Amino acid sequence: MTRLVAPALALVALATSHTAQARQQACVAAADLGDTVLYAMPIAYDAVSTSCARQFKVDGFMARGGDTFINNFRARQDSAWPGAFRLLKTFMARESSEAGGSDADMTAMIAALPEESLRPFVDGLVGQMIAKEIKPDSCSKIERGLELLSPLPVDNVAGLMTFIAELADIKNPPICATIEATGK
């Protein structure tokens, strides 16, 4: 399950570092985490497709229905970018406050870039991070996981990944508490 969640949450990990201050950092809105999943799925899919090209079966899910599945996410990437970018800015601000000297200057310079200028950089970096983590023996598991997710609408996939992150009580990033409707 970790291999399935990791690619979807890769953008979350983009600017995190494991420090004692993780508990004190600003929380991330569940909606922004969901947007990050929506945004990152096509990037993760492309990284998996490239890294696992030799491992996938010619009649497996990736060959039969992978493109159809991921095109639903691609259609939502533009609308999901603002939430993913807010999540990214949370970490950039934290990193900037923790970093000194040139690291802080570099973070400030990147944060000052217009969103659309930063987007290709984020895409490339996240894609490389994911590709680096994929091991050949995990390709069939990833394919199976994607096939299991494929009947779900994209919002449900994003919501499920966010729910799993909440259940796992992830601290870096912490997810902001949500007020649930009680129906009263």
C-alpha cells in the first residue's frame, strides 16, 4: 500500500524535511492535499510508465486501460494546481524560515516566481523523485494498484488518498483538522 500512496503524495514530500519542528509547522488543508494527489497522479503515472516499461505485460492494465484512467486526472491538473501550489508554498515558507543564507535566498527566489513559471520545474522535479524510488520488482504491484483504483472517479481517488493520510496520522505534513458535518 505504501508504494501506491507514495507516488500520489510525492508532491507533498517535495519540500519536506524530517525535523523536530514538524509538529510546529502549519497544517495542510485536506482539500489542498486532495488537489495535490489530483495534480501529481499524471506525473507519477508518467514516471511509472517510463521506469516500468520493460516490466509491464503487453496485455496488462497499463496497456489496456492505463491511458484512459490517467487522462481523467490530466483533465483536472490545471484546476488542481492552485491547491497543490498552496501546499508547496506552505513548505517553501517553512524551509525558508529554517534555512540560513543562500538556502533561504534560493527558496525566496523560487517562491517569488509566478505560479505558471514554477509549474514545469515542480513537474520535472517530482517526476524525477518518483522515478528514482521505483524498483523493478514493484512495477506489477503498482500496476495492480492503479487497476484497483481505476473504477473510482478522480475525486474519490484523491479523497481516498487524503483519507489514508489522515488515518495514518501523517505529521509531516500534518493535515488540518476538518469539521465534519454531523447532520444535526
